[in-house]
Amino acid sequence: MTEATNQGARQPRNAAATQSMRSAPDLSTALPSLEVDDIPQQGTPVISFDRVSKVYPAQPNRPALENISLQIYPGEFVFLVGHSGSGKSTLVRLIIRELRPSSGTITIANEDLGSMRNWRVPYLRRNIGCVFQDFKLLPNKTVYENVAFALEVIGKNRNVIRTQVPEVLRLVGLQDKLDKLPDQLSGGEAQRVSIARAIVNRPPLLVCDEPTGNLDPQTSRGIMDLLERINRTGTTVLVATHDREMVDNMRRRVIALERGHLTRDQQRGVYGFDV
Amino acid sequence: MSSLAYFIKQAFQGFTRNLSTTLGSIITIFLSLFIIGLFLAGAIVIDNIVKSVESEVSITAYVSDDAKQTDINAMEDYIKGLDGVANVSFTTKEQALEDFRNMSSNAEIVDELGGNPLPASINIELSDPQMVQSVADQIETSDLFKKIADEDNPADSLKYGQRTVERLFSVTNYVRYIGIALIVLLVFISLVFINNTIRLAIMARRKEIAIMRLVGASNGFIRGPFLMEGALHAVIGALLAAGCLELLRHLALPRLQASLAFLPIGIDGNTFLLIYLILLAAGLVIGLIGSAFAMRRYLKV
């Protein structure tokens, strides 16, 4: 545990409001605080970073992430904010072990990613849903097939696929578009499909890298509502974004990165960067 | 089990996706295996011939027309006394002509010859095939044989299996080296071709693979279809090669046997079955190694 570096994020729930007022900029107090239940931060962290640094070989003098320590607990909804190049995507890719940290340890659900054997990585990823800005849908498969594909390739049997896929598509509101191809969908619908694919296996953790980066504000609002609904079912959600409006409206825990450093970690936070 | 079905389905889809390269790799495997098969069959035929020649471990010493009967008798006695000699007999010029007439299909040629060009000979049967060379050497160096030998050089008047075997070996060795070089080359080409085909298949499914990794498909599951595809190409190539060999066996082999009646070419069906199995196994190995190479280089999982 590295509480000292977390800038007060590790507070009991009744102190959370005052805590955010103290450490956040004036903007935080100016905005209305929404009625959001605080998630008690207890149990084993889903994600735990301990003094993690990542240096890309191409830029040895400028670490993408430096000395990051943070804990994210089950059921939390966390925004990861920062400018382009601040290290948001690097952090996301470290969580799904697409990258390995240069130093420090990352623990996901009690498993140390550093000592994890390569063949175990797929089983880690089955427990992490991933959503990206560019949807990553297969253009020659229908909406239904795209979602079913995620279950097929992890060896789920046909009955499971037949019941879970329509169910998850109903959850994201695409029950009428099962037979559409991705290029017949709007951006918002495509992102819903990719969210459906990410959660169809019911992972305890959903990681989104700029899920609304390609979408207009109204559609983004819809996507965020969806993520919030998913969070309400108990899924831990981590959203890397630079969508100021979204972060300010939802007032959830915010972790801010600036040039690879963790600069702020607050409950009910705001975007907080001057654009 | 269901993932095996998935692999096979994907492999067949890869088939239609890159038809030209797929055909290319199948044809190279087919040709390599076909030639390997031909050489295997040829090696077995040659082995049979060598064995049959070796089993005829007799020495024939040709005797000059003007050799004295007493010298011939003395020679026979001398040979009888040698180690490893089982039996000695004498064939006169007339007998030789008669034998030749019986052997060749049309006796008229023999009649038209007028005289009798065939020499008389002493036939030596050996009890031990290993002794051929030493017995032949002893006959060759004996003064008596120099006197009665058909040719000026006594060595030329001696005919025995060992020499034929040696000559066969020197020929077959060359053939074998050429064959091995050819096979190595063809196997290499097939590996390159399969490697390339699988590389294209991987490229074509790049996006799919990225998503499979994202949602946690196991490495084996991602690799499976490509291994299956390589193996499928190899098996099809092997089956084609086996089919062509089977065709050759039924069409060409009887004719070859007919024109080379004195050589025991015959290979039985079991041997051919073995050859086909070897081809199938070799094809599978080529296919799997080829696709494994491609995956090592282009499929980071």
C-alpha cells in the first residue's frame, strides 16, 4: 500500500466530499455535486500500481509513466484524464499487459502482471473488457456475430452464446440491429456494439480508452450512461478520456496524469485542466 | 472438440481467401513429395536388383577356344581345391550356344550367325557369397588360367556378381546424391512457400487476431487455424503425390517390367502403402514446420 502517494484518495466515504473540496481547484466547488453513491474503497484492489514507470525505448529520456502508484477498488467508476501524450493509453495498455512496466509492480485482482507467464495473459484478458476509440469491429461480421465472436474464441459453447449475445445487445439498446454490418451503424451504435462485446463475458473490470473520442457530445452522453449502468451492476469501470464535459457532469473519482506523472486523484472530481 | 471444428472451418476459409498462393503451396508440396516418392520407389527397386545380383554368387571363367582339355581339367581341379567353392561345372561351346538359343526369343539369329562365337566356360558356384572376391582373385592370378583364358587379360575373362554389384552401386550412389540434393531443395522450396502462404493468411486476418487477443483467446486458439491450414495444404499435396504414384504404379510399372524382364522390379502393395504413409508424414512435418516458422515471425501472441 502506498497511501501517501495517493493524495488523499484513501479516505472513508463520509470524508470524501470535503476531501475533494480541499484538493480540487475552485471549479470543483462551483459545479453541482450529483447524487452519486460513494463506493466504499475496501477489499482487494482490482487494479493496483506500485511505483510503476514505463520508458519506451524510442524515448529513453522521457518516461511515458513515472512512479505511478494507485489503487482502484471493486465497483468503482474511475476517470483517467490528461492531455494527449500524458500516458493514459500507456496505463491502459499496462493493465491489459499489452506492455510490461519498466519498473514497479502492477497487480490485477491479486495477480502480479510482472511474474505472469505469457500463456496466462489470455486468461487475464478474459477478465478485463476493453473498449477503444476506434471500436475495433470486424467489418465482415454482423453486430450479432461481432459480439458472438468474443465468446466463440474463448471457447464458450453455442448455448451460452445464443443466450448471452442477445441479452447483452438488449442491454446496450441494439436489439433491433442484430443483422446490421458495422458500416451500416452510426458511431454511437458501433461503440455500443464494442461495449457489448467487451462485457458479454461479464468481466469484473471494464477498461475504456477514449470511448467517446469519435462521438458527438449527445452520443457521448448516451455511451457514458451505458457505462454508468454497467458500473451499477458491480463492474469496475476505468475510462481514459479527455472529454471535459463528461467528467465534469458525472463527478466520479478522477485520476489525472500530466506528462507521465500522477498529479491528482480525487473523489467526485472534475476534469480540471485548462484547455 | 468444437475449437478443432473451428480450426478446420477457418483453414478451409483461408483456402478460398488466397486461392493462388494456396494452390502454389499445394503444388510445391505435391511435387516435392512426388519426387521423394519416386526416389523411394526407385531406391527399393534398385535394392531389389542389387540383392538379386548378389544372390547369384557364381563366377564364370571363360575359356579360350584353343585351350587344351588337360589344362581345363587341371584348372577345374585347382578351383575345386579353393576355399569357399561349392561346385564346379564345365560348359562347352556347343552347350553355350544351345543355352543362348533357348534364352533368346528367336532362334533364327543364332542360326544366321553361322559359326559359334560363344566361348566355353567353367562355372563356379560358391558356398559363401563373401568369398567371391578372394576366389576370383585366386583364379585370376593363377598361371594356369592365364594360359587358357579367353581374353588376353585374365581379369576380363572372369564374370562374377560382385563386379556388377559394384558398378550398380557406383551408379546408384550418384543417383542417390542427386536425389537427396533435389529433395532437400524441394523441401526447402515447399517450406518457403508454406511460410509465405501462412504469412498472407495471417496478414489477411490481422484485425481478427488483434480482437482475439483483446478478448482473451488463448494462444493455441489463435495459432490453431494457421497450423491447420499449413497441415491441410500438406495433406492435400501428399494425397496428390500418392495418387500420382499409384497411377504410375498401375500404368508405367507393368510396361517397365515387361521391357526389363530380366530385372526383378516388382514392388508389392504393402511397400507402396508404406511409401504413401511416409509421404503423408513428411508432408505433415513440412506443413507444420512451415506454418510454425511463419507464426514465429508474423504472429506475436
